[in-house]
Amino acid sequence: MPATPFSSSFLTLQPRFNTYVNPIFRSLTFQLSSSFNANFSSHRLHSSLSPAPETDSPTAGRSGALTPAPAVAADVQKIDVNPPKGTRDFPPEDMRLRNWLFNHFKGVSRLYGFEEVDYPVLESEALFTRKAGEEIKDQLYCFEDRGNRRVALRPELTPSLARLVIQKGKSVSLPIKWFTIGQCWRYERMTRGRRREHYQWNMDIIGVPGVMAEAELISSIVTLFRRLGITESDVGFKVSSRKVLQEVLNCYSVPENLFGKVCVIIDKIEKIPVDEIKRELRAVGLSQDAVHELLQILSVKSLTELEERLGSGGEAVAELKQLFSLAEKIGYSNWLQFDASIVRGLAYYTGIVFEGFDREGKLRAICGGGRYDHLFSTFGADDIAACGFGFGDAVIVELLKEKGLLPELNLQIDIIVCALDEDLQECAAMVANILREKGQSVELVLESKPLKWVFKRAARVNAERLVLVGNSEWQRGMVGVKVLSTAEQYEVKLDDLK
Amino acid sequence: MPATPFSSSFLTLQPRFNTYVNPIFRSLTFQLSSSFNANFSSHRLHSSLSPAPETDSPTAGRSGALTPAPAVAADVQKIDVNPPKGTRDFPPEDMRLRNWLFNHFKGVSRLYGFEEVDYPVLESEALFTRKAGEEIKDQLYCFEDRGNRRVALRPELTPSLARLVIQKGKSVSLPIKWFTIGQCWRYERMTRGRRREHYQWNMDIIGVPGVMAEAELISSIVTLFRRLGITESDVGFKVSSRKVLQEVLNCYSVPENLFGKVCVIIDKIEKIPVDEIKRELRAVGLSQDAVHELLQILSVKSLTELEERLGSGGEAVAELKQLFSLAEKIGYSNWLQFDASIVRGLAYYTGIVFEGFDREGKLRAICGGGRYDHLFSTFGADDIAACGFGFGDAVIVELLKEKGLLPELNLQIDIIVCALDEDLQECAAMVANILREKGQSVELVLESKPLKWVFKRAARVNAERLVLVGNSEWQRGMVGVKVLSTAEQYEVKLDDLK
């Protein structure tokens, strides 16, 4: 796609589904970018989410309204009908899916006793400009506002969480258990399941130094997966601890302040050539031996082997063993595997780190998190033990699609109300309101329309009943009711309507 | 407050409640800006929303964890603990209020058969830079992204709605009934109930030219007010039609393309001196007589008088009469009053306009909307009849506070689970998960804590029951249960836990 702000698709007016379940729908259109051209199952294709075009004119301009005078044309400004590159609209079908997913996030969070919080999408840039060489810093949507403040669209939620916790100080009791579902922004190359904005579900525990906290977080995610129908044969967690690297660095007397930087470099190991990794590690001052040992340890895939290499006295091994034991007891050990190559890309992690992955290896990480016991002090406050995870809304939808687990979500209205005569429209509005007062969701037909149209509309909104306001019935204080699934018809007194 | 990006409140660590219900809590703190210093009832003051500080140390750093080496201090970057000026954090107590309010928005929208949608917070700047002299244009949070696109944080939702409707084209059937609850941004001077970001609930009907649509929209808002406990003695709607002004302009042969501009100028009538209004109107080319007549008509406060002035043949009078008649029939006419001075500040309105206001006259408009039948053609598409409203999340909270209608919303956990012995923590985690699988929300105590602490915590999270995992019970496959409201205590088998 061209990098100009307005692409060539001005006002194409074709049914273009720029959607939450992007790949499926995009594959229907000619505006397909190759990176989205994956071969997905298409079982949602013919659902009501993409209703057939109807025959009504979309230009129901009102006769006698202000006529568009020639001079108005001067103000016409052809707009790009697409959202900015890398962003999404949420038309109704996609919004239903988003709500469905977010409700699962919320349900699980509350099941675990977490409270919901949120922060501004726009934060001070300083909150995110750590000096560890993280990718995230170069991808900031940042600018200067009209008051000359450097601000940024948040690329992640954890720094805001830390900011709020510091602000609250002693007014909140520890441990804090908070969750957020917030939109985050990164200006980056777009690939499958990755856009420039995404929503991220975060759960964080502040004030608990022990591994019980990490176990609780992973348990929450497992519960989410299970609720979505995903099993341990679909998804697993790779788990390690940054203390593994820390212990290696300690052996070589590498200064503590290099720790974040080293982790950020090592995290890139699957993206850039290993020689480049080595070069970068040497460049920050690590010895050849330290670099060699660091890269060696990354290949360790079992706790037993790790223990052989590091000895059993260190925290890394002890904590990892405790976490696996807890997982066993709670009942999700089948989901976990130790993998020393897991480091995570954020500079601030200090202990256990983990990453959810699809076992088929088709997708990017589904979620990731870990312990960050020193983030608070980098912001100038006292440190508080803390851990948390981020879980995006994009990769999980890809996975659910792959597994055929996306739900059919339709608009569902209780009753559609229609006047049979233009003169009765006020009466129909009255009827609609009587029903709404009784808690029924009502689609009121707002114009004079042929019955055929009304039935079509009723089907589209999946109405259970159709209430018709006709003249002769109205005279008798009655309306006609049709149960749409059975075609059963009857009359009912206005007072008895429900 | 100083206009520097970092105010003087670095890391103050006092309990500072930067909250959704800003004024109440701010009045508790010394960081009070005079414009927020209103005299509010304070019935929420001592709710659980501001828990008393507990005695735990907030710095539960883990012994033996990476020690903050001196070199780390070099990376310390004292951050401002406050969100950027004009923005909000949503700590748990404010998030509960936000969810409560948004759930009302959603509930009403669904009751009326509307589908939820959303658009990107970041849109192309071109979507908002109309040339009618609107305030909104000068208040854009806009910038150039890393791909040299001019983008803006959306100041309102309607242009995005129009963009999406145009994009969807014939693939959606009319009428479209959509609602959104979206965050909007305006860089402006902050006054009571106005920040630089707010959430706005929008409902729009696309494709219905008749006044039934406006009646449906106002009916929705009335339903919301009623559900919140607000009556017609608290709130009313001022209603007019832009066609009133249009008919005056037509008399003086003012070109159609000036219409939006004229409306935008007239809308400022309560903010700037009338002589300045006159000057601006003359400057766009209106005659002295036209200006005089326009300003005269604004003072009309009854439909009867309007009809006397404009005659009964025009659309303005006919449509307004029909709307009032509909309101009568549906049962909310007590909420409405005609007021020709209502124009609304957005350039694109073309017909009926309305504004919700508090009858005590203390607050800004609570909501506002109207018909915008020509917005689509200004974007280069065919026109579609359309109307909608925006309803912010700030003024309504002020009003609810004034009226003592804000709910008490507390965290509510079903069960708190605690091990009586550090060795039993894994068992407690297991018990928590058994209960969660049965749908109970469970706060698991993640550390070894004295019972006194546990009871305090249980009270804070409003737990109904406390489940204690003790050694002797565990040996027998049992746990202890305490019902916290009655202090009733019993033992229960693990298998019978629920």
C-alpha cells in the first residue's frame, strides 16, 4: 500500500470489510495486502455479520430539505473512507466479537478478584523512553501538544500502572490486584495479527514478592483459554526467569546496570543473526566468555539441566521449581514448559518471565509477562515487588479462527414494532415505549414501509416478535402480534402487552 | 497550575485522588485548582472508594532479589505521577463508576435496538478540518505520524461514523442505528466538568428523513435519565431547528454555502459580546437587516410565536410541531421546550437541534444533537438523511452528584481463601481454583499473613465468606469456612466446596 496519507481507495463504496477478524473478510476483497493473505477457514463468512445488500436506496435525502447548492460543492473534501493505516473500525459484527472477548477478559479477572482500572491513552512521553534500547521506544506515536508537552500514545500499560500506584501511595493497601483492557499504539511494520493499535488485557499484582503471584497470573490466563475452548494441546506457556541470565552475568561480574540492555539484546535472537547479537553484547562491554556462556544457557530446555549448570543454590532454579510445583497442584502443569530462551523484550523484567504460544507455531506470542520488581525505582520511587502480563486482542482472534472457535454472534432484538399506516406512527412509537418500559428491546420502524420490507428487517435483527399497529385493532385498544419463529399470530390489548 | 510538562508534584505520594468524580475528591487535597472548587455534597466521601491506609509497608522488596546497584540510579528518571493535564486515570473506584454509567448507556441503546460500533481514536486530520470556523478545529490534538500522515485524536465521533457508513456502502441496509461510547479529545481551557478528554455516548440513525428519528433519539436519552433517577424537574431539552435560521437567510437571499458558518457564529452568542457576533456576521457578507432579523428570531421561546413570525408553510415549524406532538404521545413532552436560541456549535447540522440542560442552570449542556442531512456530501459521497446525539460522561456525573444520585459501588468478592500455614499455600491455591471453577470469585491470599490482616482484607473486598486452609482440617480433606456477615463457622469437605 502506498505510504501517502490518502490511498487510492477514495470512496470506492464497495463492501469493504475492514474488520476485527481482518484476514477472513479481507480475503473477500480486492484490497488485500499479501501479509494478510493467509489461508483461513471461512465458517463465519455467510453469517448475518455480512448481510446481503438490500434494495433500498442509500440516499434517502429528504425532499424539500436544504438543496445542496453549487457553492456547497466548494466545501467538498473527498475523504479516505478507510481508517488510518494499521488502525481498525469496529462495525457491529466486529464490535460484537470485541465485546465477547473483552467480557471473557473481564469475567476471568473478576473471578480472580482483580479490580478494573484504566489510564489515559495519551501519556507523558517520558514514561516510555527508557534507555535500554527497546524497540518500543522507536515505535512511539509521540508529539508535542499545544502546551508544548511531549506526549505519546501509550505503547503499553505497565508504566501507567506504576505511575498510578506511585501516585496513590499509601492510600491503597497492598497487594494491589488490578486489570485493564486498554488500547496501545506502536508505529511498526504490519504483519499478520499485528497492527499499529491493539487492545491489551493486563493483569498485575503489586506487593507480592513470591511466585504465588506468577502462578496466579498464569492460572488466570489458563482459565481464559479454557473458557474460550482452547486446550493445552493448542497452547502452551514457555517459562524462564531473568535471574538465569542474571546469575550468568554475576559470574562474569557484569555491572547490574547493563542487565536490562543485555536482556533486550538477547530477546532479539530469533529476529536478527546471532553474530549481530554477539556484536551488540560485546559492544555494551561483555567479555567474549560472558557472551558465549549467555548464548549457551539459552538453549537449555529443562529445569534439571538448568540446575546442573547453575547449581541448586540460586533463586532462578528455586523459583522456577516452585512455580512448576504450584502449576502441578493447581492443575495446569501440562500447559507449562521451561525454556531458557524466553527473555521478553521489555527492559524492566527481573524474575520469572513467560509467554503463551500456539503449539502449531504459526502465530506470534499470544501473551507474555513476568516479574518487574525494579520498575518503580527507575521512576524515582521505592521499589515494590510486582508482576503482570499483557494479552493482546489480535493473535488470540487468529488462533480462535484457526481452531474454529469463533462464536456466531448476532444482533438480537426482542420485538420489532411497525405502524401499518403512516397516521399510526405516533401510536407505534407509543407501543414501542410501553414495551421498552417492560424491558423488551424494540426496533421501531421509523418510516412507512411495505410489510415485505418489515419482515426482512425483522429477520435481519433476529426479532422474536413483530408487533403491528393497525387501524381497526387500534380502535379497539389492541395491536397485532406475530411470533416470528412459529408464525403464530394473535391480538393483544395494549394494557396486556409485554 | 503551571503549564510546564512536569508540575511540582513529583512523587508527592500523598493520597491524591485524581478521579472521575474529580471535584469531590480534589476538594480533599491541597492540589485544588479554583475552577474545581465547587460546593458539592460529599456523601461518597467515606465510602470504600477511599480506604484507610493500612500499615503494610508498600516497599515489599524481595530479599535477595537484584539489589538496586548504584549504577542503576543513573537510569532513574523522576516521573510526574499525575496523568497529563486534562486527562484522567481511572483507579478502581472511578472505573466502577465509569462501568456503571457506560452500562446504562449500553442498556438504553440496546433497548432501542441500536448496535454498538467503534472507530479509531486516531483518525486522519482531514476528517475534522471543516472550514466553517468551528472551535473544534483549533482544539485538535493533531500531529504528523512517522509515515508523514496528518493524524488527529478524534474530537468527536460523527465524522468517523460518516466515514464508516460511506465505506460500507450498500453492504449495510438502511436505516442504520448505531451507538458508540468513545473517548474524544479537545485541547481547550479546562473548566468545571470539562477536561481535555472525555467519553461520549453517541446514538445515530442513518437513512430516516422524518422527525420520528429525532423523537426516538430524545426518547432514548429520556429513558437514560429516568433509569439514572433524574426527572423532568431536574433536566429539560431545549429544541429548535436550524431551518428556522435557514428560512430567515432565504428571505435575505443569503447563499447556502454560508449556512454552516453563520450557525457557528450564532452559536457563540452566549460566549462573546453580541456586537462581536454582529461584526462576524457582517464580515461573512450578511446585510444589516439579515443580521438584525437573525438575532431577533433567536429570542423566540414558543412555537406559536415562531409560527406567527415564519408562517405555517415552512418545514421548520411543521417538523417542530410534529416532534412536540410525538413527545406528547410517547410521554416525554414535559421534558421539552422550544427555544430558538439553540443552534449547536457544529457546522453540519441542518434541521432539528436539541440540547439537554440542568434546570438549575449550574452546568454546561449535558448532551446535544440534531439532524445532519448534508454531512455525507461534504465528504464527497451521496447524502443520506441522518441524525444523532453526543452525551458526555463528565457533566452527567456532576449532575448525579448534585442530586445525590451517584451509586455506592463497591468491590464485591464472593470468597477470600487463605492458608493458615506457609506450607499450605499450594493447597490454598488449589482450593481457590476449585471454587473458581464453580463460578465463585475468589481473592487468594498470596503470602503468609496474620489472621487479623486477612479479616481486614476480607472486609475491604466485601467478601461473603472466608475459607481457611489449616493443617488438621486438610489432613481430613476438609477446609474451614466462615460466613463473614454472620460469623457462622463450619468445616466442609473439599468435594462439597461451592
